[in-house]
Amino acid sequence: ILSSVAMAALRVALDPVLGDATPFITFFVAVAVTAWLGGLWPGLLATAVSAILASEVVFEPRLAFEIPNSQQATGLALFGIAGALFSLI
């Protein structure tokens, strides 16, 4: 959970530079490091927490608990699949 929160803070700090171009870039680091150090279940938890945080702090409108379009929903689903595979490996 801490790695996901830290990467969310980093992603928000990088928002002026990155914009909407790479919404999950820092969250992949959180999932990979957590899965490497903790294994499958911590990696899956980091994936879920990162997906929630990404949808709330990166996508517009922020803190709205919604995914506004199909592109963002597809990106979120692919992030979940990649995070699950990171965790499994």
C-alpha cells in the first residue's frame, strides 16, 4: 500500500511534465517492486491499490470515482493484467 501511495504522490508531482500521456508509469514501479519483495499476494494488492489511485488522482475528473471513457477503462484493465502477471512471475 505504501509503495502505491508513494508512486501516486510521485505521479501527481510529475503531472505538469507527463500530463495524460502515461497515467500508469509510476504505478508499474510500485507493483514490480512490491511483487519482487513480497510475492504474489502483496503484488496483487499493490496492483489493486495502484489501479484505484490511478483512476482517482490521474484521470479527469479527479476524485470522482468514475472512469470517463473507454480508452481509460481499457488502459486500466491492461494495467491490471500486467500487474497480475508481474505478481505471478
